[in-house]
Amino acid sequence: MTSTLDLERRGAAGSASQRALRPGASFLSGLSWRRSFNGIGLILPLGLLALWQTATSLQWIQPVFLPSPLATAGAFWKMLTKQNLHLDFLSSISIVAQAFVYGSLAAVGLGIAAGLSRKVEQFFGPTFDTIRHIPGIAWLPLIVLWLGIGAPAKILVIAKSVFFPVFLNTLSGIRNVEKRYVELGEVLTLTRWQLVRRVLVPSAVPSIMVSLRYSAGLAWALVVVAEGLSGLEGIGFLIFRAQGLLLTDQLVVCMVIIGFVGFAIDRTMYALQRRVLRWKQGFDG
Amino acid sequence: MTQRGSLDIRKVSKNYEVDGRPLKVLSDINLHVGPGEFISIVGPSGCGKSTILRLILGLDTGYEGDILLDGTRIAGTSLDRGIVFQDHRLLPWLTLEQNVSLALENAPLPAAEKRRTVAQHIALVGLQGFETVFPHQLSGGMAQRGAIARGLAVRPRILLLDEPLGALDALTRLRLQEELLRIWKAEGVTMILVTHDVDEALYLSDRVVVMNSGPGRIVGEVAVDLPTPRVRTSPAFASLKQRVLSLMGEYELEVA
Ligand SMILES: Nc1ncnc2c1ncn2[C@@H]1O[C@H](COP(=O)(O)OP(=O)(O)OP(=O)(O)O)[C@@H](O)[C@H]1O
Ligand SMILES: [Mg+2]
């Protein structure tokens, strides 16, 4: 991954003077950045909001089971101004960010190593394939016994869940490199390391990016569960506490926040994916 | 013993395994290419032209017979032997410029010299202005020209060209034929060109080697002893063309 970025940078530096005449490049960069926001995608959420409003104002559902949108907005304001909602939010985000970074760095590193060497793959294979099948959440109770109910236990468990999809995709990305490109590397007498950096890793980047996008979303979903199961802060904690106290409006606030943050994470990863893969023809997410 | 850039292919046969059974792709190929000679290989699709080039490159060592470069049996690839592949084979994640530079990665040149060589070869194939463009943004012919730039940039002793001008329009084709001739003369590189265009073969090369398939073999050779620059419309050119075509077994079809 880094190597592709390195190459980009080198290329950009080498050709700065020729920036002015790049017939193809400017044309394409304009083309690939459209499509993020579109009016049609707003129709359904607005419709659901209207339905929600109608259901509550016509008393189809009692407020204790579903508060009105307005009441929910009020609860949001109250949580933000009186209950330090932003601190819980930041604690969740920080856990997810750390878990994602650690998990995916380890996964890309080991995935490349295993992709390059059957020995490494065979060494880790049986262990990983077993651990992989024990869900992160099933690890949590034990890890909490070791590390306590604070952030480290959750980071570890979520990092584990991020690790496997990225690891497997990195491995298969490396293995699925087109043979003709490896042959080209041979013809150009690239060393092993040059081949890894210039051919094998870049060719694995598309599948790595897909798994990163997937596991970023997964990590965010898992933090809610992990915080609900242990600990005394975070969005996940708030949502389960709200249920216990029958504070349905706060519960819905948390749900909406989770949804929006998940949406933002996904769109960010998508934009990143497009940026990194702009060499790829017809790439459409 | 021999001069630099001479190639000897001796009794080379090659089988591919297809569905568990051996498929004879090349049978008893013998070919000598002198240093600085320009030869063309013509023959029907599937007769093993690309396969011979793969063997010369050292990409495939599973064959019978010997391939000697300057008297030594080739083992593996080397920057002495360059190729322009039939598919352009530019790496999709590198810009044109980076693709050409990659060929020079292990060339013993100072960095500034490498940059100059890259720019020079991109200009040579008429792609200046497209340095920072990715291969998927190039047309087929432009990508092919990029591949030619990459193949030439290394300045190999033997350059293998696998239908390098196939995807180009007539004018660009003629221009690049002139460029190939110019480079060949200027650098004294040994050239082996695979082409389906008999005129092109006769215009460029000292000798045209004709192959046929089932299994792939050399059926004949035509020495092109015409003065340069050659005139494609001259009677001598036409009679050589008839000889090549008749070796290919197409002459009868052509005149009928
Ligand atoms: N990897 C492979 N495995 C099995 N058979 C192969 C393989 N590569 C090539 N062949 C066979 O070898 C024969 C020669 O192929 P080759 O690519 O050398 O033909 P060619 O003369 O270059 O044809 P063209 O003009 O169409 O490029 C073909 O019959 C092809 O089916
Ligand atoms: Mg071929």
C-alpha cells in the first residue's frame, strides 16, 4: 500500500514541470470524483422520517416505544449539553480508530509475508483459521478478565476482527497477481524486493482496499457491541443504559448517531479507495 | 569466439502440457542470428513465434536443444535481451513515465541519465504530454508505443519485438518502422521482429524467416539483399514478397 503511494509521489515530483500539459490526467480526475452525492438518495430517508413523524403524531406507537423526531432531537441536545455526549462519542471513535489502524497494519504486513512465502502461510495457517472462527465478541469476556473493562480490551478484540478480512484479502491479492506481470518483472531483472514493491503489492491493493472498507464498517459496529458488554462509557454503553432506564429517546439518539457515523466511515473509505485505485479502469466501488 | 549480440538456436523443441498430454509447439528449430542482424519471423497464428521469443528471453527453460547468446547457453533473463511484448504489458498502476523508468531500475546509469533516457524515449514514440497518464487512459496503439519506448530504453544487445506495430494506424506504423531502422543502425542492436505484415518484414530486415504450424517449425528463409532505403513498390521487392508468401503457402491464394 505504502509503496503505491510512494510511487505516486515520486512520479508527481518527477513531472512537476510538465503539469501544464497533461491531456489525459486532468480529464480523468474530474470524471472519477463525481457520484458522491445525489438527490435521489435523499428520497427514502426523508420518506422514512415523514413516516416516523406521522406514526408518532397519530399515536400509532406510544412515545415510550418510539419518541417523536422532535423529542429525539431534544434528547440529543440535552445529552450533548448536559451529559457530555461528545466524550462518549470520542471514546468510541478512538477505540475504533486505534483498533482499525493496529488490526489492518498487522494484517497487511502479515498478509504480504504470507502471500510471498508458503512457509509463512503454512506456519500461521492452522492457528489463524481456528482463531478466526472464534468471534471477537467471544474473546471479550476473557480479554476483559486480563486487561480490565477499559479501552485496551476492546481495541484488542476489534483489532482481531479487523485483522482477518484484511489479512485474507491481502494474501489472496498477492497470490492472484497476473503471471504476465511477474514475467515482465523477470525480464526487467527486478530483484525480489523490487518485484514485491512494484508489482506484487500494487496488484494486491484493490483487494486490500475492499477489505479495509469492509472492516472499517465492521469495527464501528463492533465497538457498539463491545461497549454494551463491558465498560462505562461510549455510544454502545449509552445505548444499553438507555434501554435499561427506558430512556427511549436517548436510545434512538444513539442509534441515529451510529448510523450516521457508519455512513461517514463508509463514504470516507470509498473516497480513499477511489483515490488509491485511480489507476484502475472502470473502477466503480 | 563470436561477436557480441549473436544468437544461436540449435535443435530446439518445445512441448506444452495440455490436459495432461504433451502438445508439440516447436519442433527442431535451428536459427543463427548474427550480431547486429535484423531478422523477421512471419508465420500463421499459433505457430510458436511468441514461444521462441519467450525461450530466447529465458522466461521458459523447459525445452530441448540449446540457445546460445554469444556462445554461452542462456540461463534466465538479462537486460541484454529486451522485448516488446505482443500485449503491451504496461503495469496498470504505474504512469507511462514510471513504466518506462521501471525498465531502467537496474540499469547501471546515474539517476539524471535515467530521467533523460525516459523522456527521450517517450518523445521518440510521440507520447510527450502523456508522461503522467495511466495505461488505461491510453489507446491501444499509444500503449503499444509506450511498450516500445520501454523496450528500447534499456538499450539491449538483442531486442525482440512481438508484433509491436500491430495496433497502429498506417502512418504511425510507417514512422515507427523508420524509427526502428534508425535505432537499429545507430545502436547496432540485433533485432528479431515477429510480424504478420510481409511488407514490413521485407522493408526492415536482412532476412525473413518463415514458420508454419502443426508443430511449429521453420519452413524457409528469404534473404533480403536489397539496398536501403528500400522501395516497397519496386519489382525486386515484389518478387521477394512472392517468395515469402509462397513459403507461407499463401501465394496461390494471393494470385488466384
Ligand atoms: N502456456 C501455454 N500452455 C499451453 N499451450 C500454450 C501455452 N502458450 C502457448 N501455447 C500454445 O503454443 C502454440 C504457440 O503459441 P504462440 O503464442 O507461440 O503462437 P504465435 O505464433 O505467437 O501466435 P500469434 O501470431 O497468434 O501470436 C499455440 O498453439 C498455443 O496454443
Ligand atoms: Mg504471438
